[in-house]
Amino acid sequence: MPAAEVGYIVAQPADISFKAEAAGRLTPYRSADVRARVPGIVQRRLYDEGSDVRAGQVLFRIDPAQLQADSSAAQAALARAQAEAANATANAARARKLAPGKFISKNDLDAALAAERSANAAVQQARAALQGAQINQGYATVRAPISGRAGIQQVTEGALVGQGTATLLTTVDQIDPLYVEFSVGGNELTRLRQAGDGGGSSDITVILPDGSAYAHTAKLDYAGNVVNPATGAVKLRAVVPNPERLLMPGTFVTVRASLAEQKGAFRIPQTAVLRDAQGPYVLVVDAQGKAARKGLPEGRQEGADYIVDGGLAAGDKVIVSGLQRVQQPGQPVKGVPADAPKPAAKQG
């Protein structure tokens, strides 16, 4: 039998990036709930729903009448405490003057000094109560905690809020930049980082729902260290600029990233990889012109190629076509480069 003709490629090691493509979802960079921190009636809404607001901008006003009354009562309590403290201080001063001449008993001196200390403590307590009342009065003016896009109002004018719980008034989301969250298989990512240098590019391309690539490049800023037991995946997150406000939180997109790099890996066609009980392997044309088996470690598929980081040597002639003509390893074969042009048929 003549030697079976097979096509081969020459295996050469190279540094191959691990390119992952996964579904992702856009989320706000920051999101803050705007709540009523004091009880009262909502008087006015002072922003346009869905508009951009800046940090500190007034969003709502709550009726401050009761809060003003509480502040005034605290101010009066402070004045009373200060008057009582002044009286106690004067009594303590007189007691100190009389004590050296034995004109006052030791118990009366101690009582006067204790009354002075108690009065001064009462002043500090009243001052703190006034400060708290003034802070609560300031909460009647509800301001944006962060800059971003304000959402729809959750209550209307005339509604009673803050009665027992901090009532949600609206939310503010920062949408420039945005986060894009996605996941990559934990086992695959771990194996790639062990085989490679753990590097790769932090640049990530965002593919929009219409299939077009987003104009701005995202930057990887977080890679989880815990594998989700339900999905077997690791959570990753990137920051994507959104200066034109074209992207909206909640949108599902596709992300393409290079997360690691394999040093000295081999790229061979997926069709050249065979499997048996021992695992994946390929057939190569050895120096004697025979088909030889070479076992491979588990690799990964990238498109139509199989990426493997061992099992081959530089210069191996991996058979990629005509495999059906090879009955078993050791069979003589006639190897030709797979990309060599075929001779033209002779004209009769």
C-alpha cells in the first residue's frame, strides 16, 4: 500500500492572549437613595424628574414649622440651663471664699461645687440638644447626596413622610462613568493565570445590543477571588466612560477582554485534535515519515482553534488533513504542507 498523503502544519510556540467574550450588564457607578430624615409634609419638588443634578442641589422641601418650634424650644432650654449654671457658679464662688474661715460646712461646700458641675453639664446637654434640633431643621431641605441623574419622585406634594421610617423620595444615579459587570468561568480563568503570566490587557471592548462596538474603551477595575458555586464563574467589573450619556444602567451588552497571556502556547486547528480514553492527542509526521501520537493536556477552544500549553515541541508537523487515511500510529504517511498549493490538473 502506498503511504497515505496527509496535510500538516508546523507547530510553533507563541504568546497567546486569553480573549474572553461574555454577556455583561451596565450598572450605575454610584447610586444613592434620597430619603426624608425628619417627619413632615412635603411642600415642593424642586427638580425635574430624569434631569442631571449636582451634589448639594435642593430636591425637596419639607414643612419646617414643627422643626422650627423644636429648635426654638431647644434654644430656650439652653438659655434656662445657662442661667442656672450662672447661679450655681456664683454660689460655688461664695462657698470657696467662706470655706477657709470655717464659715461654711464641708458638706455645704461639696454641695455647692457639685451643683456647679451639674449646672455646667446641663448647659452642654442643652447645647447639644439645640445643635440636634438645628440639624433636623436643616433636613427639611432635602439635597442631592451625589451628582448624577435624578429619578422619578416616589411621593407627591402633601404626603406625610419620615413618620417612623426614612421615606424614599427619589434616587440619584451617577451614569458617567458606568460599571459593566460580567463573569468568566472560574476553572478556565484559574488555569489560564497559572499557565500564563496573569497579565493581559485591562482594556475591554463593549459591544452594544445592535452589534456595534462602543466608541469608548472600558478598563477592568475588579476581578473577584470567589467562584460562584451556583454558576462556577468569577465576577469581573470594568469602568466604561459615558460622557455623551448614550448608555443607560440595566442595559445588557457583550464584553470582549484579554484577561491573561499564555507563554509558549500552541495554536492548532480544532479539527486536528482527537480524543481517546487517555485524553486529547494529535498525530504528527515524525522523522521517519510515520504517523506518531502525541498526547496533549486539556486546552481551550478559541473559535476554530485549540489552544494548548504543552504536549508539542517547536517544529512538530501536526497532521490537520487526511486524518481519515491514517489507520493507526506508526503507519507510513506522505506529509505535505497543508497550505501548499495543489498542482494544476494536466490537460488531456
